[in-house]
Amino acid sequence: MKDIWTNERLLNVVEQLIGPNIAGNCVYNIRSKLPNHEPTVVPWHQDNGYFDKDAYRQLIPTAWIPFVDANKQNGGLQFARRGQKTGRTADHTCCWQGTWYIMLDESEMKNTLDVDLEKDIQVVDVPYGGMVLFSNVIPHQSLPNVTNKIRWSMDLRWQDANKPPAFHGLKNHIVFRTEKEPNHVIDWATFEAVDRTEVQLKAVEDLREDKPEKGFDTLVSGPWMKMWEINNMNRHVIF
């Protein structure tokens, strides 16, 4: 993952978007999309819905990289084309069914983001070895995997190293490139010393009724939930 995240050709592309001072954002994932598995179906959202408001004033590009050919059948990504044109972050709600995901209603996409729901919705097929690069304000969702195979993918994010990480103070970003230091050495040790998931769970430890087995915790709860209206309670919503 580190090799891809810091790949020179990929950073050159990112530099054209955000400039020469590049950091890896602390939000990154390796995802397994199981066949016919509801908890891995991610509803419409903007990435800004998970970030704090420091993200509203910066571009945080995401590279979504599948490890197999990704398409509509195995849970590929669907985008609202030009949904980023207003630059706005629409109102989301929380939480999707039995998950920790926030949701962006199609009426919000239409009325706030000026999305044409008949013309702008598009599934983006991504072949193995390819990727799709998108901004933190474009609406997107992942579809159900209706095949009999797991769809694996990775999502990585970058941002201007001089701007705040924009993830509720849970973890800092990691600097990959700086204009002033062409031979900058990446400090992986400091970055890896903080486990963002552990920090999230520690923040809600006193609010929990369950006592999970050490090293195996299936709860996912985070401060993004407090930013939006809660219209569906489940075990992940404990604020």
C-alpha cells in the first residue's frame, strides 16, 4: 500500500491537482466487498460528509483502486457526474441500515448540488490495474456485489501538506513531498504510531454498554455521526 500511495507517477498526477506539497490523508482503506452482503453496500455520500469542516476549503483527491475488474455487477462505484460543480457539501443523515455509513438523499443531490438524476448518474467500470480519481465533494456510492466472488479494492487520499488533516483531530496526515525539501524522508514511524480506529473507539469507551473481546471489535463509531441528523439508530450510534 505504501508503494502505491507514494508512487512517483501517481504523486505527479496529484501534484497537478493540489500543488507540490503533498501529504497522505489519514483516511485510507482496504475493502472487501462480499457477495450479497448488505453492510458493504455504501449509499450515496460525499467524502466531505465524513471529514470535518476544514475539508470544505481544500481539495482532498481520492484514488479508488480495485484489485479485480470492477463493474456494476461486482459492486463498482457509481458517480453523480458534475455533482461537484457547486462546491457545496450537502446535508447528510445517519446511519444507513445497520451500518455506520452516512447517507445523501437524492433530493439533496438534486436541490443542493444541482445533479440531474436522469442524466448525471453513471457507473464507472475500472479494469484491474486502473483507478478512478475523484474529489471530496462529488457524490458517489458503491453498488451491491451480485456475483459469487469478493471484490477487493483500496482507496487512498492526498491533500496539501500545509492544510489541516480535516478528520476531527483523530490523526495527522503524513508528508510525502515538499517543495523546499526535494529529498524529504517520509516519517512512517510517527504516522503508524497512532491507530485511528483505536482513537475513535477510545473516544466512546465510556458510552458503551458492551465489553468487546480485546483485539476483536466490530463496532465502528465516529465523530462524523454528530455532524448530521440521526434518522436511524443502530448499535454503532452511541453518542
